[in-house]
Amino acid sequence: MRRWWTAVAVGAGAAVALTGCGTPAGVDGDLADDWRAMAAPTQFVPAAGTCHTTFSDIGYLSGYNPVDCGTTHRVETIHVGTLTGPAAELSAPPPAGSAGMKTTRAECDREVNKAVGADWRGGRLFLSTVFPSRQAWDGGARWFRCDLNEVESVDDSSVVPRSGSLKGALTGSSTLVYRCFNPKLVKDDVKSMAPTPCTSKHRSEFVGVYRAPDVAYNQLDKNRLRIHRGCRSLIASYAKVPDNSDLQYRAGTIFYHPSEEEWKDGGRGVQCFLWVDRNLTRSVKGAGAKVLPVQ
């Protein structure tokens, strides 16, 4: 009972004081109406233009520790997009091969190509998409990251630690750009492509990226001739020679197509290389028929 009376006395005294002295300027005596409304909670969204020391295909918040791109890192987030439409209504991030995944990959391709200055498949680069964790998705996250990293070679997709942004990576004299090679052939099968300066002896050169026909992955073998023809057309444009029936007697073709997973996600970019059975010591770019005669 004593504690109850003490509490009342304190309250009464405070009331008397307020009554006797009035309210200070800017105070209306209502203790409930001047609290600022709490802001609505916001969903975490990663930032574009950030770099990371670890590679992951799931965007866990606990693992999000971006670093300055000028320091050593393994991955750079080039673009961050937002899933909309049916893909955003799914109970989990879009699965491989789904329409949502294909749309996402197409946006990543477009934005990354703009950032690096050419089709990213034209150099020692690899593009991956990162979605929120399942927990974040359940909480309403609908972002996706377009992550890019440097790789060892056209034959080896191992990630290369680097410093510096990949923006503009395929412009000018960048060492990431595919140029001239010496292929290792075993019974017409390409086992590897060793890069070499175009002023040194070589027999192959990268000419561009061909968009392959939209067929099932297991039908690729049946479309090899079509892909070779597509690559030959790139050779004609690259070397400035006629794109006619004689082209197959000027140069052969080597191509690298996307992996099965990339193909199911909508990747159709095929890396095309010309090949000749003699040594070249210059690039054939714009060189014309004198450098690529009919043999």
C-alpha cells in the first residue's frame, strides 16, 4: 500500500506543477501525439558496382561483405535487377531453365555487355546470377545480382583473383580480350587453345560470338554444321572477305558452345574462332583475301 500511495503522490505533484507553471513553449501537454511514426521496415538490396572476396550463387545476407574493387577480390556485381511478373510470384527463386531464369539471364547479358564494352564471351570472363536466400525470398526479397569474374582461359573457368573493376574490360588493348591462339588438335578434336600474341606464329583467332539456334541441348550435335556456317559468316565479316561458298576453303572454324546449364537458362552465345593449317604472324582482322586466300 505504501508504494501505491507514493506513486500517486508523485503523479499528483507533477500535475500540480504543470498546472501552476503552464506548459513550456512548443509543448501542448499531450504526451502521446508528438512521437515520430516508426518508419516501415525496408528489404535489404545489394548494391551494383561492389566487389567480393568470395564466390557464391546464393545471396546470403550473412555473407554479404563487399570490398573496394581496387583491392584483391574474386567477383564484381555489375548490375542488380528486380524480378517482376510471374517470376516474382513464385514460392522460391526461379529454377534453372525456367522462364524467369531466362529473363534474368537476358537482362544480365545485356547490362554486363554494356559495362565491359563488348559481348562478355569475347574475353576471359564468366557471368553468373545470384538470387536471395530462401529466407530472404520468403521475406519479400525479389532482387538478383549479375556477377562477373575473371577466369584463367577459354579452356579453364577457374576464378582469377584480381584488383580493379571489370568495367570496360573488353575494350582497347585489354589482356582479357580473346585474340590469337595455337590450338592443340588430336584427330580433329580441339583439346586446348593456347593464347599467343598475334605477331607470333599462330593458327587460330577469335572472330566473335554467334547466337546459336534455339534447340534442345541434346540436339546440338545435329546443328553443328549450322553453327559452323554461322561462325564462317563471322569470319567473313571480321576478315573482310566474301561470305560465299568459297569461304570454307579460306579458313576452318572452331567453336565453344555454352554448358548445358547455361543453355537451359537461355544462353546461346557461341564463341567462334577461325582456324588455318598454316602459320600466321598477324591478325586477320580486316586483312582481306590476300591474308585469307582460297586454298
